[in-house]
Amino acid sequence: MNLGKISSGRIIYFLIVAAFFYALILFFSDINKIILVLNEIKFEEYLLILPLTILTLLIYGWRYKIVLNKLDIPLNFKDCFLIHTAGIAMIITPGSVGLIVSNYLLKKKTGHSISSTVPILIFERWLDVVSLTTIIGILLFWNDFIASQIIFVIGLALSGFIFFVFKNSVGLNFLNKILIKTKILKKFVVNTEEFQATTKKLISLKTMIYLFAVTFLIKIVVMISIFLVFDLFNLNINFIDSNQIFLTNQFMGVLSFIPGGLIITETGLLGSIVNTGTDFSIATLLVLLIRIMTFWFPVFIGFITLKFVLSKR
């Protein structure tokens, strides 16, 4: 697998688009007001929130180790964390298909075929989608935002679809067709027997309940960090509202299949925050700080980890 094909040209293009977009929203903002707000908020407190992002990456690594243990793949926590975090760097590829790099690294480390480990990638995405959908559904008891209602329904349908692909040969054949049509990923057409052998080990009720609990822990840490960022601005937006705004728009970004949900997530967040009566310039700064913490910082750590892992090969 040539990682350069995934990580060079398209990523540079993505970064250029991202820089242009952020420059554009800053252009329409009042820079003087943003500077004034930056001087008023306690920026050192924001820096203290960032370690919560590292904590989520550590818990993701823990979840990855649990999954590997269920598949009888012996790997210590350090290697699990490095492989999983290295894969996060590739979230900026279209549809996040570059996340399959973690399966490639796992193959190099353990010798297990990609056909037998691709179910891990799908299963983890399913856990994330189901947990997000569940949390958004719970938050609807307090605020019945129409956008959250729509995302909740879509989330339910998507959860069912992913599980169908994960469990049934018909869905697997559909996945293979997608891989064949994708130039970079056509080498990873899945062996049906190996794929299904893995899925049988992962869909036991006890395993799913345990992994759902870990996934919810991850989301809770993220929700706490989101509220703390909102709280820096003294906007009088409570824990439930701040996270309903964030999770709904984050899910919109996921559904767009645009790398990292770029533009979709930012514009959704910006519009939702402005609708609370927040000034556009302040909302712009808030969105930038949220995206740095929840997207750019993890991707940055992912790239450092990926370079480290590749240098050890």
C-alpha cells in the first residue's frame, strides 16, 4: 500500500480549501471584535481543555484493544493506541476512506489479512453512529430542535444500514463493489469468509454492550470539553444546548462524506450558534476553537503518530 497516494496531493488540496474557507469566514467577521474577545477570555483555560482530546484518543485506543482481544489478536495498549491514532490522520481523506490505513498497519504488525480486520473499521464506525444517534435522541427530550430530529431519524436509518452491511453477505457484496470502483482501495476487496468470521466474534451481545459503554464514555468526555469551550465565552448556553448544537452539526458533517465534514460542520455550527443570539464574530471564534479541539488537534496528533509508526517499520 502506497500511503503517499492517499496522503499527498488530495490532502494538500484539502488543506488549501480549509485555509480559504477559514479566511473567508474571518473576512466577514469583525477582526477587532475577535481580538477583543480573545483578550477577554482566559485562553490558558482553553489550553487546559485540550488534554481532554488526548484522553478521548487514549480511550479510543483502549476500545481498539478490547476489539482486538475479542478477535484473539494479542497487541499491547501502546501499539493499539499508535495504530488507531495513526489512522485518525487519514480522516481528512474523502469519506474518511483513508482510515483503512490502520488496517494496513495492523496487517504489518500482526500479519492478519485486511479482509479479517476491515470489520473492525466498520464496527467502530457503527458504534460511533449508534452512540451519536442515541445521545441526540436523549437530548431531544429537552430540546426538540427540528435539525436534531432529522439527524436522529437519519442516524437510525444509517445505523441499520451499517449493521446490515456488517452482518450480511449482500451488504458485503455491496461494500466490495464500492471498493472496486475506488482506485486507491480496489486492492482491498474483502474475502467474504474471513470478513464473516470476524463479524461473528464482534456481534455477541456481551461484546456490543461493553463496547457501547466505552463509546459512550468517549462521547461524554467530548461533551464535557465542548461545554467547557462554550463556557469560556459566558454565552449562557447550558450543557444540553451546547452539545445538541455540536453533535447535530458534527453528524451533518459525517453524513456529507466530505473530509472531516469541512465547511458543512463549520457552517452548521456557525448558524446554530448565531441563532442563539450570539454575535457572528464571537460565534466564528467559538467555532474555530471547537474545530481545533475536536478535529484539527486530533488530526495533528494522528499525523505525528503515523510518521512515528512508519519510521519504526
